[in-house]
Amino acid sequence: MNARPTPVPADTAIPPGVMRTAWILIVGAFAGILDTTIVAIALDSLAREFDVPVSTIQWISTAYLLALAAAIPLVGWAQARIGGKRLWIIALSVFLLGSVLCATAWDATSLIAFRVVQGIGGGILFPLMQSLAMQAAGGRTRGMGRIMAVVTVPVALGPILGPVIGGLILGSLSWQWLFLVNVPVVLVGIALAVWKLPDDSARRTRARLDVVGLVLLIPGLALLLLGLSNVESGDSLGRVEVFAPFAAGLALVIAFVAWSLRRRDSALVRLRLLGSHRSLAGATGVLMLSGAALFGAMLLFPLYWQVLRGETVLAAGLLLIPQGVGSLLARPVAGVLLERIGPRALTVAGFALIALGTVPFALADAETSVLWLSIAVAVRGFGLGTVLIPLMTVSMTGLEHDEIPQATMITRIAQQVGGAFGTAALAVVLTSLMEVVHGPQDAARAFDVAFWVSTAVAVAAMLLSLVLPGRGHDEPTLEEAEVAEAEAA
């Protein structure tokens, strides 16, 4: 009888090539994250540049969001068909093309159209980054906390560097550099990918595209998010601009769910994975609420500083830097704690910190100390950086190699939809209360209520996190199960 093999220590569980792959991926994805935060603070300047109202120029963000969502469902099929490395290089090239085109825009309409090209590239990049990192690690969960800590670095750095770079560009350069700044970063990302990203062309399959699923899901997601985006821009729930696209999108998504369950493994997005992998189902639900907690509050924070405290757009962006710093600092800590205390405890603690960091804003008024609120938002950022790592890791637990792209699409869609719902809900709360504002006290009260709602979302996510696996629950991948069976023979 063979002796039981000695467990591999966590510190040596990750092959050197896996971490190299992770760093190559974040270089490429960094431009996409950075571009989002740079453009967000430049809307007013671009509106003046093209002599259009902010409601029109807002479409450069909305169009990017819709294109991003539309591209996500294609990632699984495209990766199976042409390979992850080739798809990564193609996505970077599309994003590069979109960036250059945006810099050549001659009016608001052309800029909005070119942002769609950027969004298609970005929509492929973000889920593919997670998929390639997990596949490079062979689907193992041991040590994945540290890999995810690396892969999610752009998410933390974007909010830190974006407002600063955007402010510097608008202060000393032309608006075109808001997009041209991406060019050298993406070129380096493409070069690194061509040089060192593992070639997975041998795993390509003749996957058939689920055309019916494509026709149902992509317009469904786009219409759903369009309706919710119109709520964010100030339209009430009963207006046709909100209700019509939302209702149509919801109907298409429901039809897609029924079609996907019927198609099983040949569906565009294999929703049956949620039934066969409990960890993926639990993590997807929590990720949806985490999207609401992150993106919803990101609507409130800049408005709080601008409307209630009278800060400029750039100053409001700079005051959000502590959140990015907190998120960045959380990553190495969360990666280690994940292996020590397990995903459930770590995620619950992370959402508790998010709630704790939001409460001071719910109690704040126009005179509250900036230092105190900066500390609070840093705590909130630490919580956000903490929860993403265990959730991303748990969502991949026990998956086979070809299931990982499907799982990344499911979780990414959940985050996008959750973020849109969270933003729309807080927009409704805030705008309805601001309509009856008669002075600074009423305005402060409106923000207080909105921040309490945001806190409640974090608490709800904390409670839902209790369904996640605890310490020591490590569902093996197919490869690990086969090795264990061979060793026991």
C-alpha cells in the first residue's frame, strides 16, 4: 500500500509560470480599467469640447457599458474556437483600435460610436483575464487567493490613478490624450502576450455558436442595462425611456434562461453549471450584490462631494483615492487569509467592513471632517478588496478546464447586472428625495437615506455570504480527482 502523499505547502502550490501569466494579463487589462476612470471624470469637459449637453456626452459611458455587456457572452465560445491566447491578443487589438479612433473623433456621435469599439474589446478582456489565470493554474483552489490578488490589481489601481491622470491630461494636454494614453500600455500588453502567454491552441474545439441564445441574450442584456442606465440619468421608473427597454430586456433574458437550460452544454452560456456546482451558484449570487455595493455607491460618493460639499469634479475624484488605496492594500492580506480562515469568514468580514465604511457617510452632513470620511472610505475600499478575491476563487472551485470560461462569463454578467441594479436603485432614492430639497439640511438628509440603503445592500451581501464554503472545503478539480484516485490505487 502506498504511503499517503505529503500535502503541498500553500507557498509552493503555485508554479512560477502561473504568476508570470497573471502579471502579463494585468498589464493588458490595466488600460481598460484605467480608461473607465479617466473618462468618468472628463464628461463635463468633453461636453464643453463638443458643445453638447452632459446628457448627450453621458452616452460615451453608457455605450461603453452596453458594448461591454454585449461582448461578455461571446467569450466562452470564442475562446473554445480560436484559443485563449489568440483571443486575448485580438481583444487587446480591438481595444487599441477603439482608443485610437476615439482620439480622432470629430463630434460627440463619432466618439460614442468609437467607444462601442473600445467596449467590445474591454468586454472580452475582463472575463478572459480571470479565465486564463484559472486555467493556467489548472483549476486548483490552493494558492488561488494570491493569484486573484495579482489579477485584480488593475481594479484597485484604476480608481487611484485614473482621476489623477485624467486631471493632469485635462489641465495640460488636449482631450485626445484621454484615449491615446492607452496606446503604449496596450502595445506592451500585446508584446508580452505574444512573447510569453502560454499557447493553448491545442485545446481549440469546433464549438458551434448558439445563434438563438446569442439573439436572445445580447440584446436582452443591452436593453436591460439601457433601461437601468436611464434611471441613473434621472428618468423616473414609469417613463417609457426606462420601462420599455427594461421590460423588453427582461423578457429576452428570461427567454434565454429557458433556452439555455434546454440546450444544456451547447448553450451560449451554460447556466446548468449553477445547478451542478454549488460554490459557483453561491458566489454568483454574492457577486451580484457586490456589484450593487460597489457601483451603486460609486454614484453617491462623487455626488456627495460635489453637491453637498461644493468640490470640483477633479477634487471629488481625488477624495476617492483612499478607497482605491484600501482596496490595493487588502489584496495581499486577503490572499493569505483566504487559505487560513476560508472564503466564508473572509467574505463576511469584507462586507462588514464595506458596511462599516459606508455608515459614516450616512451620518455625515456638510460639515463632517474630510479626514474622518477619508478614513471611512479607505476602510470601505479595504472591504471591497477583501471580498472580490474569495468570491472569484470560490466561483472556480471544482470546475473542469472547459467550464472555467463559462463560469467567468456567468460571474461577470452577474456583476454587471448587479452594478446596474444597485446604481439605478440608489439613483431613484436620491433623485426622488432631492426633488423636495429646500435647503442644505434637506440635501444632507437625502444623501443620508441613500447611504443607508447602500449600507443595507452590504449587510444583505454579508448575510448571503454565509452560503459560501467554509475553511477546508476544497472541491477538487477533475484533474486533481484523477491524480488522487491514481495515488490511492
